[in-house]
Amino acid sequence: MKLLGCMMSSIPGVRPGSLLLVLLLAALSHCVAASEAPSFEQALGALATSNFKQKERAAGELVGVRHANTRAVLDALLEGNLYYRKADKRVFIAVTQEAGLELRDALTLQSAGTADAADFSKITTNNQLRKTLRSALASFDLTDPDAQVRLGAVNEMLRSLDADSVSILRARERDEKDESVRQAIRTGLAIADLNHEDAARRLSAVEQLKGSLNPEVFNRLTALVSTSDDGSYTEPDAKVRSAARAALAGIENSRSFYSMLETLFFGLSLGSVLVLAAIGLAITFGVMGVINMAHGELMMLGAYTTYVVQLIMPQHIGASVLVAIPVAFVVAGGVGVLIERGVVRFLYGRPLETLLATFGVSLVLQQIVRDIFTANNRPVETPSWMSGSLQINEAFSITYNRLYVVLFMLIVFVILQWVLKKTSLGLKVRAVAQNRAMAKSMGVRTEWVDALTFGLGSGIAGVAGVALSQLTNVGPNLGQAYIIDSFMVVVFGGVGNLWGTLIGGMSLGVVNQFLEPHAGAVLAKILVLIALILFIQRRPRGLFPQLGRAAEG
Amino acid sequence: MHNKFGKLRGLGKLAVAVALMAASAAHAADTIKVGVLHSLSGTMAISETTLKDTVLMLIEEQNKRGGVLGKKLEPVVVDPASNWPLFAEKAEQLLVKDKVSVVFGCWTSVSRKSVLPVFEKNNGLLFYPVQYEGEESSKNVFYTGAAPNQQAIPAVDYLMNDVGVKRWVLAGTDYVYPRTTNKILEAYLKSKGVKDEDIMINYTPFGHSNWQRIVADIKKFGSAGKKTGVVSTINGDANVPFYKELGNQKISAEDIPVVAFSVGEEELSGIDTKPLVGHLAAWNYFMSVDTPENAGFIKKWRAFIKNDKRVTNDPMEAHVIGFNMWVKAVEKANSTEVNKVIDAMVGIEVPNLTGGVARMLPNHHLTKPVLIGEVRADGQFDTVWQTEGLVPGDAWSDFLPGSKDIEADWVSLKCGNYNTKTKKCSGQNYE
């Protein structure tokens, strides 16, 4: 039937005699060739190879035949779940189980039992193939009921536009109801139009792309105004070129604006880490005057607590970090109270001895952790709600983990201020800090207050450790990396002043991040340190020195 | 009184010492001592402990087969504790006091540079199993890891020719290996016509964790219309937050692939590799390579270490090759005397674990296959490209102006740094 239709279609004008026969034969052979276009089964079989070029071709053919199972097979290929049997090269979708591979026949999607993994070979993918697959799969998603999925699909297709995807997008534009998706499709069509032979069409495409921050747009416009090796422009029309230049200038402008915002955010997020690390110290060192060299190790304990909490609740990684916050506070706070009762309280008023003793404590804590958890770093998982980034526009995005750290730091800061200013414990802490003898004579149990204050500062360090576990490696040396920074922030901000710690940490972070692109990571840190030393020379009491009678205490 | 007893005690000591010496001499007669110089504590312990265990496994296995030359092998394990000067001290102890016949050891280039004079002075024998920056060939050292032309250069070729990378980010940790490698790569890229503005070089300290700025810069550098690739010589645990940040800023391997020279199965075994899928590594061995030799080795290793989750990696294979070569050379020379073994080493062939043959070249480097792998979700690598045959290791890079005229040949030239222009050998410690 198909053959007949094919013949009929190829004989619109009947010609006489032998010519007709020749034409008929030609049409026939053409038809045979067409019917030899690979079937789903053949294309599937062609995937069973180690040659990536061949796999890519086979995947393209699979998309071409539009078989009902194409999607499932390509999804499996993308996920690395497609295997072939070494014996007969038959392709299966398989999931690894305890007993071996749980198979489904890729042709029928029927279950095919479980088999030994050694008899099968995985059909591997590489970056290029995965990119092609994603783009091919995106065309399936264009009709998805969810507008977000459609938008993702269009953006995926924009990354590698070719004639096929352009015609699919063009067809889709008419039916698309969602404004943002339609906008994305129009961007894609305009990018495609940049190659149009009609200069007016190209010009209008450039006009349309003017405000777009899509990186692909920037690339294509840059290509338009660039010259090839012989000095001729890629774009022959001068008008289009100048429009493209103007559009590029606009894009560059908004790009550099957003890059400023980005740097500012980077600075604030680095600053938040510094403040979090330092704020516990601001209490033990700032309020109590104890130089606690084990402060970093208390953060490390907080980070390890996060790891242990995740071990206990492996099914709820998302919640584990939130659970870890109070647990880490209790663990680190408890250890802090022990340190205070066991070591520090015998050494009040002898800062050098305190420094040495707490340094010893820090070594002991490190070794204990090494003995329990080995010297290797422990993998702390990042919950899904903390990974990825918040895309504000195509030139500016904020990573969630840093955003949450900034928010978390602010919450901790507010709570701490509240505890110190509004609770009876806070009142006693401040009273003891200002005048121990007077507070004691008013009936404050100063020893008890000392222990609790130290515990509070240590607990906050533990909470900071939870945040650090999401940003850096959790290992026995974690604390050492932050102890210097913490002291730096507290001294810079002004001893005994929480606001000073906040402002100090934030400004150190921002300055560091604005220097880093020009000076590099190492030099930026050195410059900040030198600036800080000079600053302390001029103002030994930091940004916000304590004034009045409190200063003598 | 006191004096008398002191004397007596001294005599006693002497007697004990003599007895001990006799015992150890007798002991030395029926065993061959093998030194193991790997850090078992400190920052490098993570990587080096595995290598110590590998050597112990190889020794145990060889002893089951009857040892070498009819004598049992006896391991002498010391811990240089990731402390570079201590490496030299421990090497001296192994060579002078323990009188070991051969040493397997070192990981970082700085530790190798630290023990080099000790081995040359005492005429010791060192097998160094890690990929390194080249620019060295000592009579007393056999380099069983990759030279730059067996790892860095082929990886860059792959990115350039197969992936189509036009802009390059060379990111590394700030010490000798990344700096030398990047110097070679920069010269190589420029020789291929890459312009200055298409190369970005960045160094960060050990253990760097705040990557947001650098990753954002890479992203920006990569959004200028040309395909961009990152060549990473970032070492140690700084890699974890680096890759995490790449994932968070949504830089996928399909857009900006990162090829790493110091990230293998062992390094990936501790981290969540799902966001890393597709990023690349260049090595001479992957655990995932499907050969009977490799399957056998993995089985043996897991049985020895009593953990069926443990992974294998490239430097372990290097020790396997080096150890088997040493055994063959000792048997060929019929002696463990260092000079005889060194002469016997060159030309020795042993099978590697990926189905090829490793041959020791006159410059004390090996022939190796070069494999490029993409990270899988389970922390293993899929080989996506490999060299047709074996690549002979080149001690002195052909792309650096200072070293392209230098040649190493311990057979015909008897020199590790022969200058073909001035026709002079610069002696052992060429700088």
C-alpha cells in the first residue's frame, strides 16, 4: 500500500514510453530506499556499540522514527540505564539490584527477569551525546502541561539550535499560551533569524534581541560583529552590524551591573561565614575575655554533628540539617561547659596560660575526632533545597547554599542579641562582664554564669559548624582554617561588641571579594590582613570600641 | 662502686649490641628488605596509606610464590608524616640503617625532591608511582607514574580536537606540580595558535573552600561565544567544594567540561558525584577498565584490605607495575645490588592492568596508554577516549624552551640531563 502511494505520488505528469518506465523504476528504487530508513528495532540495535559517533547517529534515528518507546529508551540512555547483552547485542533497560540486573526489553518494555551483570555491557554516553539527547528529549517536553517544563525544554533547545529544532519551535509558537515560554521561543527564532539571508529580517532579529541577557544571544551577536581572518566581517550589512554593536553595548552594560551585584553578594556571603565563625568568639573572647584557641574545634564538632545526624536519619537528608542545628548547639555547648569547668576556670586572669591550655584542648579534640572518624574527610550531603541557584535573570543568579547562610547568620545574630539584651541570663552575663565583684555582691552566681556564657559561645560555634559543613570539607582540620579569621573579625569589630563583629565580618568579606578578581585569592587575603594590621595600629580597640566604664572591665 | 657497675652495664650493652648485630646479619642473609616510604599521617595520609597497603599486598603475594631469588621479602615501613624534610631523614634511615634493597614511596613532588639527594648520595633505588610534572630523571629513581606527555598533553589534545575547546582555563593549587604543568600547557597551547586572551590561569592555596568568585569568573570567561574547557591541577580536598560550586552555579560538563589530573576514584569515593557527571579525568588506568588482569587485581585488593567497597586507582597500578618490574630485574641480574638492578631494569616488560605492556625506557620512565574518562554517578569513570597504542614517557618536555634540548638516557648517554646542543651532561642534580 505504501509502495503504491509512493509510486502514485511520483507520477504527477504522465510521460510517454520508456521514459515513464525509467521514472517508475527510479521512483520504485527511491521508495525502497525510503522504506529502508532504519526501523526502531534497527536503530536500537545500532546503539550497542562503543563508538560514540555511531551512538549519536542511532539516537538521532530513534528520535526520527518517533516510536512510542523512543522516549523511554532515550531517558534510560541518558540516565545510564541502557545495557546490551554481550552474547546477542540485544538492548535492555536495566536497573542494578542486589541480585544483578533487573531487565526490561527495550523493544517491548516488558520485564525480562533478572540476570548476571557480567553478561551485559552498559551503553555509555559522553558529554556530546548527552547534550544531543537532552535537546532531543526537550522536543518531547514542548507539549507538557506544566509551563515550567516547557520553558526548560525551550531553553534546552536554545543551546543547540539547528534547522529541525527551529521548525519545531516555529510550529510550537502558535499554540503556546504561556507568555514566558512564548518569549523564550521568540528569542530562539530571532537567534535563528540572525542567519537569515534577508538583511531586513536579520536587522529586526537584532532589534528583537536587544535587551536579552541570554548568553547564546551575546555569543551570536559577538560573532556578527567579529571579523574573519581575511578582515571581512561575518555580517555583510553595515546597518545590521551597527545595530548589533548597539545591542551588544546595552547587554555589556547590564552585564557589568549584574556582575557588580554578584560581587557584592559574594562579599556578603563570605562575610556571613566570617561573622558566623566569629560570633561565638565575640562572646567568649569579647564578653568574657577568654582567649579560646579551641573555638575552631568547637565548630568542627558542630560539623561532625551534622554528619552523625545524617547517618542517623539517612532517609531525611533535607530535614537533617535543620535537626543538626539544635543538636550541634547542645553538643558544642556541652563540650564548651566542660572546657570551662575543667580548664578555663582555673586560669581566669592569666591569658597566656589560657591560650596555651585551650590550644592543648584543641589538639586533644582533633585527635579524638581522628580516632573516632579517621583522619579522612567525612562526606556531608547537601540537602536538595540547598543546592542549585536562584536564577534572578540570565546574567545573575544566587546560589541557594550561600543565600541560606546569609539568612541563617542574620537569624543567629538576632537570637543572640535577644538573649543578651532581653533574658535574665543575658542580664547576668553583661553584669559579670562589666563588674564581676559588684555582680557577685548583688547575688549573681558568677561561676555559674561563666560556665553558661562559655557554653553559649561554644554552642554558637557548633551552630556555625553546621553551616560550614555545607560549604567546606568536614575533616579534623576544619577548625584551624577559621580560627585566625575569627579572631581577626572580633578584633577588627571591637572586642565585646556584637554589632562590631557583624559590621567587621561583613566589610572584611566584601573588601576581600572586590579585591579578589584583581589580585587573586592569595594576594587578596594578604592585602586584607595588611590593611587590618594598619587599622589596628591606628585604632587598637577596633571599629566600635567599648566606651565609658565598660571599657575598663 | 658506681663506676664499676657503670662499666659492667656498658659491657652488657656491648654484648647485647653485638648479639643483635649478629642476629640482624643472619636475618639479612635470608630476607630481602623492601622499604616503604609513604605518609601514614598528616594531610597526605588519605592518599598514601593506600599505596603502603598496596606494596604490603604485593610483598605478601610474592612471598607466597616463594619470594625473590629464594629469599623472602621483608617490608620495612616508615612514616614520614607528610613532612617534607622528614622524608629525607626517613629515606636516609632506610638506606643507611635498614639497608633496604629498594624503596617504594613518595607522592607529592616536593617529597620526591626532598629525598632525591639522599638516594643519589647513598646510591639507593626508588620507585615513584605518581603522575608528576617531569623535568627530572635520576639514575636512582624509576618513575612509574605519568610524565606530562602521558597525561596533560593528550588530555588537552582531546579537548581541542574531540570536544572543540577554544578557550582555556588552567586552574591549579599553588605549588610546584601545577605551576610546572601549566607552564608546559601554556607553551603547548600557544604553539597550537591559542591566543593570550583565550587562556586564563588561576592559582589557589591548598584547602581553598570559597570558590564562588573563581567559578563565577570561569562562567563569565566561558560565555564569550567560544567553547571553553577547564584544565584542573587542583590538588587534595579543595576539589570537593570546587566541584560543589560548579554544580550550584549550574556549570554542567556539557557546557564547560573540567578535566582533572589529580582526581581519581579514591578522591571521588568520599563525595556525592551526581553533580559531577560528565566532568573528565585523564589517567593511565581506571578501575572500570574491563580486562581480566584488572578484575583479578581488584578482587585481590579487596580480599587483602578486607573491604569489598574499596576502590583502586592509577598510582596503585603504577606500584603494581614497578614492583613486578623490580622483581623481574632482580631475577635477571641475579642480585639485589642496586647498580646491577638499575642496569637490568631498562627494557624490562610487564603487563599493565589495562591490557597493554609497560616497558621501562632508558630515561627511567614507562610506556603507558592514556585514558580519558568521564565521571559517572557512582564515582567511577567511563573511558571515552584512549590513545591508539602506548605512549613513551618523556622526562624533559619538548614545549619548554629550557628543556626541549635536554635528553635523558641511562643506557647510551649514562646521563639524566644531556644537553643535545652543548653536548654536555649537567650532572645528577640539574636545576
